[in-house]
Amino acid sequence: MALGFGHRARVGQLYPSGGLCDYELQMMAPAGVQVVTTRMPFAATSAADDLAMIRDLERNALLLADAEVDLIAFNCTAASLLAGPEVVTARITAATGISAVTTIDAVEQALLALDARRIALVNPYPPEVEEHEISYLADHGFTVVATAGPACATPTEQGAIPHDTWRREVGGLDPAAIDAVLISCAGVQTAEIIGELEDLCGLPVVTSNQALLRLVLLHLGLEPVSPDYGRLLAARAAALPATEVVR
């Protein structure tokens, strides 16, 4: 008898309503891991809109609890860093009784796993949100050496950015000055070209969705390996000594 689609684990994803890339977690996930999604209201990319996204966080999380998920992933980098990952996960778990993770925690732990402290931050955020992320990363021991990327006013604009834009932005970085490239935002289409971008710059490339999948797999007790999606999810990255604490 064939095994069910989510026979290894079922993951609930909380995702911005205007975003176009909620498919990336499922696309990169290993066989047997199912991702189900509930959307949170989000039509503009300002810091105020990011914070407003969590207004009904408990109600949205409870919709995923109905699907009997094993873990809830809050997948918005900017909203999770602005609201505070501990606040977000505590509210989700208090409402549902289900453990939760956030994208900004995943990004931080991915960078630690790769021993990357000097970062090029590539993103589609308005300047105010980019500044908040630079400050957040600095508070957690990372130095943003360079920034790049188009500023978008809406999440649909973010999701429509073509692959050639990311090739151009990453290809224009100075690899001698940085340890890794962080493409920050759960709403940009990058999963298919992570390996290509790494070849362009000769460095690890961390993306929000890729990092979140890694943290999800760690929490589920599954091997954090998914070929073809960059060094972070390659076997050699998974074999690196653990420098982070899974929380």
C-alpha cells in the first residue's frame, strides 16, 4: 500500500496573503514531508504592514491546527524580526499547543551553521525594513557588509522579480569581503537558482525559504538535506558541527 503524501511529517505554513512563493517550501522538502498553508493579511511591504500581519496570529494558527500539523512555520522574515521571533512562536504555541518556528530564527541559525558572520544582504524590501534587518543581524553578531536588491512596494512585486535580477545582484558582489550571501524574503523566487548563484559568487547563498526548511527538518528530527538547493541543504553542510541551538 502506498504511503500518504505527508507520511513523515505535516508542516503548517503561515504565509503573507500577497506573497507568490508559498510553494517553495514544498518544492524543496524531502519526500514524505507535506506543507499546508494558511495566509495572513499582507498587501504592502512597509514595517507597519509587517507588524499588522500578526494581529490575528492566533486565529490563523488555529486554522493550521485543524489540519493536525506537527509544526507551524511562521514564514515572513521581516514580520518575524520586527515582532520578535520569541513573541511570535509563544503566541502560536499558546493558542494551538503546537511548536512553532520563524523565518528569522531560521536565517540566523543557517548563517551560524555556515560560520558566516560577514553578510551581503540582498533583498526586495523598502529601505526602512532593510534597515531594521541590518540592525537585527548586528544585534545577533552578524555584520552586513553590502546590500543589494530592488525595493518593492507590494509582496506581489517581490514575487514577480525575475531570476536575472538575482543573478545580476549576486554577480555584482565582492566575494572577498563577505562570508555568505543572504537573500532575505520568503516572497521571492530563488529556490531553483540557489546553486547557480553560489557558482556565480563562489560563496554559500542562504535564502529565507531554504533556511526555514532546514530549521523545520531539524525540529522534526529529520535529516536537513535536500539536494539541488544550495550548500546549506547539501550533505556537506548538514555534516558541519552544530553551532546553533534549535528552539
